[in-house]
Amino acid sequence: MPQLKAILFDIDDTLFSTTEFAHKARRNAVRAMLQAGLDLPEAVVERELEEVLAEFSSNYEHHFDKLLMRLRPPSLARVNPALIVAAGVAAYHDTKFRELVPFDDVLPLLGALRKAGLRLGVITHGWTVKQAEKLVRLGLVPFLEPSAVFISDQIGISKPNPKLWTLALADMPLLPQEAMYVGDSPEHDIAPPRTLGMITVWAARAAKHGLDGTAIQPDHTVHDFRELAAILRERYGVRLDPF
Amino acid sequence: MPQLKAILFDIDDTLFSTTEFAHKARRNAVRAMLQAGLDLPEAVVERELEEVLAEFSSNYEHHFDKLLMRLRPPSLARVNPALIVAAGVAAYHDTKFRELVPFDDVLPLLGALRKAGLRLGVITHGWTVKQAEKLVRLGLVPFLEPSAVFISDQIGISKPNPKLWTLALADMPLLPQEAMYVGDSPEHDIAPPRTLGMITVWAARAAKHGLDGTAIQPDHTVHDFRELAAILRERYGVRLDPF
């Protein structure tokens, strides 16, 4: 078996709980808007915001504008809507500032992997500056090879197209068997690199979709990164410090 | 003389030092980009960023993209530029979070004015969500009449067009002589409301341009808001608590 040389990670719901963070950020934004004068029940505003987010793509400032357009709250006769939108935007940003943190075993794992001589990178789907900002705020950049950050929006190839992984392998350069990919979505993170012959790890702890009813078979399934460390030690001969 | 009923304020360089804040935010962003791998001298990057800001309007994420396009640093062969841009964006936002504070006599003045029964508002020029976010982050919203926040971008009338003040007076509603306007720019903040017969106060402490060589004559000139408080007590009979 060729030696494992590199591990590439998905970001969302793999390195941090995107779902939990998004929920906190939305809740804080909605509460700030209520405090700024939006006079509707919190649950009504939250539900409508979820609809906006489902219908329109990622520019949250416009999301809050659209939310007010849709809700047409009575308060708009008395409060400049920009003050309500701005309260939401500020609360959203402040949540990022305070609460964007990786799962607690991420930094220890990445530190140990670097020390063991493995090359580390990211292959992620999303809007360039948002995905990059997540890496910055999560404190992950110092562990990554600064040219091994592959963002679909920047490359023009979207998950689950396997060409995204092909391009990363060619750039680094690596053989598929020398590289492991870790992600939470069977369809978007496991199936495509598996077709190329990469080693695939399904990070199940925050996964929205399971493997049942799919034909997708990851090489490994882990529920936290201590489990991943054990696999790397036992199956791939990686000399990982305990953490 | 009719009774003074309301005071309306400009925001930038009147309620906080926009210039000092912008300098800090830019410096922090540039330093974060250097730390993220941008391998050029700090002074070169700062100078280029100032040029970008002078040439393109307010969307800082794109500013940092453009900065990298122009600088073409050697590091881009080794570092994904999105990581450098995101480091700048995050540092810029974090500076807002930590350092957007009003001049130290602003909150005491506004508190005393509210207690004295004066109506308070804002007439400001700029991008809607940015100006509103400044009010939120500066902590000024609780002191203002929530419908007396007039933002040029939202209204479709730009400073120094006096119609911006006419519209505010009509909305509140107030006679010109019942309302005072406080701002730092002779041309943008003093001349237009003065033509309508409003009481004008030139806040000189952070003003970029003086009165010399202009025919503009504010009703009052103040260097801080204790001076303004004294004028309000002595000349307008406002019963202001000391602060």
C-alpha cells in the first residue's frame, strides 16, 4: 500500500458544527432585530428568515432586507427599517466573532498530523470569501498548506463533481492512494473521491444524511477525531502523538 | 425666538472619529494580510489600499480582492489569495467590533438632551446599512427617535442638497428654527441647513476642512460637546444636567 502523504478536509459540519453555528447566528440576529423595534413574535420572524435563507443565496445583508419586506411589520411606520437590518447584521457578525470555533478535537488532531509530517489541506464547496473566512476564524490556517485550500467557487467546479478532487490531486501533486479525504456528506464528500481511488473517511457526528439507502461505502466511518487518529495509527502507520 | 425642539446630528467625524477608526481598521487589515502570507512591505500595501479606497466605492471585500490584483505579490504562487483576503476582512470586522466608539462626550450629551425633553435624530450621507450599523455599534440608537434617522442613500437625496434637510423637517414635522443641525463639514453640513433657516453648529474637532476661504458661517462653532452643552443652556434655555 502506498504511504499516506496528505489528508484533505471538508469544512462545514466536518471541522465545526455549521448547523449549530448557523442556528445561534440566526437566533442572535432575530433577537437583535426584535430589540431594535421589530414588533412580531420571535418564532414568526425565525421561521420567515429560514424561508428567506432557503430561497435566496448567501448575502445575509440582503437576507435581512428581504425578511422585512416579507414581514411588513407594523413597526416600520415608526422605525427606520435600516436600524432593524443593521441590528441583525451586527449581531450576526458578532456571533461569528465569538462563536465560530472548531470541534474540540480538531486543533489537537491537526497539530499531531503536522508533527507526524502529513500534508494538510481543504476541499470545500461555497462562496470564496465565506469559506476562507471560516478557516481564518476557526484558527485552522496555520495548520494547512497555504496553497492546498481548494474552494469550488474559486475553481469553477462544484461538489460532487469528482474533477474538483482530481484538480487538487494534480496541483499538490499526489496519487489518489496517497491522499485521504474527510467529510460529512456521503453524496458530496465520499462518493466522488472514492471513484478516484482516494481514501475516504465519513465524519458522521454532524452529518445531515446517513449512508442507508445509498450504495456509498466510505473506507472508514468516524464519530470523532480520536477515532480517526486511532485508524491512522493502526491502519496507516502514522506516528501520531496522543491528544 | 421659537423654542428649540430637536437636534439632528451628522455621524461621521461628528459623533466618532471616522478618520481615526478607518486608519485603525485599514492598518489591522493590512497587518492581518501580511501575517496570512502577503509578502510585501506594510507601507507599500497600505498606500495601495488607500488608492483602491479612493478609486472604488464602499464594498471592502472587493477592495481587498482588488488590492491583491494590483499588487500581484510573489506569495500568490504559494498561498490561496482567498486566505489573504479573508484575513483582511476578518480583521476589518473585528476592528469594528472592538473599536467603533463615540467621542467620550457623545453619550453623556445625548442622555442629558433626552432628559431635557429634546427630540434627537440623525441626517447622514452614505450607504444605508453601513450608516445604520455605525449607529447600532456606537450604541446611539436608544437615544434617537427611531423614525428620525435620515440616510441619503435610502431617501435618494444626497448631501449637500438642502432637500435632504427639508424632507427631515417635513417628516418630523418641525419648523427650521425649531431644529439644530450639528456636523463637521462646512460645505456638506452647515451651508445647506443654514439656507433653510435651521440653527447650525460646526463640530470642528475632527473636521477635515475649515471655514477659511468659504463664505460659510455657522451659528455656532464647538470643539467638543461640553461647549455645545454650554451654548444650549445659555443661548437656548435648555435645562441640561451637567456631565
